[in-house]
Amino acid sequence: MDFDIPKDIQDLLGRLDRFIEDVIKPLEQQDDNIRFFDHRREDARTDWHRGGLPNEEWEQLLHKAKRLADEAGFYRYPLAKKWGGMDGTNLGMAIIREHLAAKGLGLHNDLQNEHSIVGNNVGLLLMLEYGTDEQKAEWVDDLAEGRRGFAFGITEPNHGSDATHMETHAVRDGDEWVINGEKTWNTGIHKAQYDMVMARTSGKPGDGEGITAFLTPMKAEGVKIEEMLWTFNMPTDHGRVSFTNVRVPHTNIFGGEGRGLQVVQHFFNENRIRQAASSLGAAQYCINESVKYAMQRKPFGKPLSSNQGIQFPLVELQTQCEMLRALIHKTAWLMDKNGAFSVSDKVSMCNYWANRLCCEAADRAMQVHGGLGYSRHKPFEHIYRHHRRYRITEGAEEIQMRRVAGYMFGYMKQQAPKGVKVD
């Protein structure tokens, strides 16, 4: 295996850096937009008088940055060329996501809401892979241009990480389905025009099959956002949603009847390796800033950096970054070579360890910077609060570790779930 970053990716990183300096940074400074990233960030981003929702100006700024990135040809990197992308690879995405996150907070890449000038576009990727011809004709352009989107209604209040014990159910009535149930942590639901609601249509609790994905209009009768859940890191775009006798047409089934959960699993591995790379980048940023500060700060007449009590914890964190980077690159490379499900155990290793490492690096950065590090005039508290989320969401670290154990002890196999397409 060649450990050098491929030349095409190196060249792309250079173009991205120039685009950030020439286009994104000026926009970040324009009209006091920097308020969304400096010590005022949480207050500026949050509409406290509207249930803690994201401020409309904040979301419009993110939308503008993405449109500029799309016009420049960067935003759709993971997509096929026929859809305006670059036929991007998993290795490329991992390197890019780490590179952008390592720059720290900014309009180029804000991980609180998965915003980036190189989009992850999970919904669009799913639509291209599993949508019917009619659904693609209706959805693809709008998803790509950011005019329309859907949230993911998977998690339920009483079941958390166990998506197979699903109380939300749907019953067919002629050419329609009637959905009843409740979803929580429905991210992005405050703006999404549709919710991809997972509902049991056959089988019994615990079965992976028999769960169907329905593209459900949020304006449909019987759909109600019960509350927006306030979190450790505000603003909130996570809602609890109820569905009472909600009728959707049979044509709104996504990915095939009874195969909804398997379809979503298709992109879990790709999404998790990218998220791991982002956490790694944020961790590296915290370490770099701590080293810089320790060399400048001179309490008691000598640099902080001369103290082993400062050096050794940062050495341990840097060592973990180097080892994790090697595993992320290897895992992403193997995914490109052998398919996303060939390295499921390594994806889980990368994901849970990167999220934990980022929290530890942010905590250490606060300690090295002292009182200033604890303040909001440095970004470490924001990084910690945001990345602490990923130790729970998108597969809690205990779920990831259980997954690794399943492969180690022979309870699971490195293969795609039944019903999932494999390249």
C-alpha cells in the first residue's frame, strides 16, 4: 500500500484551500458573519425565542456557501460525473474531511450540522442508488441544488439504538399506507419537507427485514412536530415527531417494501468513515493549537512547552492521531478496493475511537489554554460539546464496539445486509 496522498487529491486540496481563502473567508467576514464562529457563535446561531431553532440568517449563510462551492465544482465531489461530481472515492472523502476539519471552525466546514463545501449528501446518494425512476426524476435535482430534502425518521423514544424493535407501523389500505407511531432525534426536521419514516410493515419485533421506508410529507394530515429537543450544543434541529393515521401513497415507498433498514445500512459505513475523519481533523486542530500556545505562553519565566506535564499528554494524543490516520486511510482504501462491507469492523474501530479522541483532545486543549481555553473566546468548548454527540449518535461507541466484537468472535460476517446492493 502506498501511504502517499494521491496526487489528484493533493491537487484538489490545494484548489479547496484557494477557494476558501478567495471566496469563503471573505463571505465569513462580510456583514459580521464572523459572529457565527467567534465567541458569540452559540447565541448568534440560535433563535432562542423560537424554540431554540437555528437562526434563519445562519442557515441562509450556510446555504449560500454550499451554492458557491457547488458553482465552483467542489460540493458534489462524491457523486458520479454525470451528476456533476468527480467520481470521488472513500479515501478521497476521508482525506478531504480531515483536511477541512483540521482548519478549525469556519464557514468552509462546520460539523455541528454536517455543513461543508464538500458535501456528504447522504440523502442524494441514497436516492441515486435506490430511488425509482419516478422518484429520481422528482428528487435528484432538488436534492443536489438544496431546494428540497428529507430527514431520517429512524430512532424511537422507547428503543434508541435498537432500530429493529420498532413500534411505528404501517398498514396497507388499497394504494395507500396508513402510518402510526413516533420518532425522535429527527435531525433537520424543522426544515425538511419530507421525513423518511421507517415503519414495520411485516415480521416481528427484532427482525431486520419487514421495515419499510416511506417518504412522508411533513404537511400530511396527522404529522406533528411535538417538540424540538434542546441539546448540549445549541441550536437544536432535532425533533420528536408523531404520526397519527398518516396516509402516504404506495409510490412513496423508498428502496422496496420491507427493505428500508437494509437500504439505510448501505451508507452507514461510508458515512461513519467520513465522520471519523472529521473527528480526527478536529482532534488534530486541538493538538496543533495547544502546541502553538504552549510555545508562546511563558508563565514563571519559561515556555509552557518546556514542561513535561504539558508535553506528554499532547504526545500521547498525537501518537493516537497518527495511528488512527493510518487506519482510516487503510480502511477507506480497502472500501474503494473491495466494497463498503468488506471492512465493517475497521469502520467501527475508526468511528468510535476518533470520536473519543476528539473529545479528549478538546479537553486537553482547554487545560493547556487554562481559563482562556474554558472561555468561548477559544473554540475548544464548542468542539467538545459538538463531538461529544458523536459518541452517542449514528451508532453509540458501545454499539460500535459490540459490532467489532461480533466480527472478532464470529457472530457476524463481513458482508452486506440482505437486500443491499453491492458494487
